[in-house]
Amino acid sequence: MRLLLDTHAFLWWVGASRDLSRRARSAIGSGRNECFVSIASGWEIAIKVSLGNLKIEGALDRFLPEQLAANGFKPLPIDLKHCARVAALPFHHRDPFDRLLVAQALEEELAIVTVDPVFTRYGVKRVW
């Protein structure tokens, strides 16, 4: 299965948080699944760090690439087709980062690892 990690799922995985469900932890940790982290999540993390709402270990410019490499996650670039898909989405969700993740999941046929049940309203497969 191809998985797109929501920002919190990525952070909970790298921080070994108990907030990550057993099913999500198993899916991410399975060598059979290909895991992606959106560049949008990197942007969201950067904003939260700059506002003081999130603490990470070390500098952000090293944290993200090191964590992706250490965990075998692939970065998912933001493409113009993802942006266009956002415009066509219904407003089940107002969070711009989550809407972009939905668009990416739909365009790239990825399941989303997220605690947020609203993603399923878009027809995205949710792993939790």
C-alpha cells in the first residue's frame, strides 16, 4: 500500500508517540508499504516551529531530511495538479494543509494515515 502521512502522524512516528494508533504504527512500520510525507507537511511544521507551537530536535533544515532518510519516507512534491484538485474539493474541511493532503492523496492514489476522520468524506482511504 502507498501511504501519505498526515503531519501529526509523521511527527508522532518520529517522536515515538503513544498517540499514534496501533494500526497506523503497523502500517508505517511495515516494509511492504511505501510512505510519503508531503512538502506541505514540511511547510506546516516550519510554520509551527517559527511560531513556537512546536519544538523539534535540532535545526529544521536538518530535521526533515534526516527523519525522511532515517525512516525510509519519500518526500511528495506539490504539483500544479494538486493545487487544481484543491479548488475542486468540497469544503468538508477548512484547513489548507489538510485540503492539500487530500488533493495529493486523490491525485496520487494514496491512503492517508491520519487521526482525522473527515478525510474519509473526500473518498480518501484513511488508515488509523
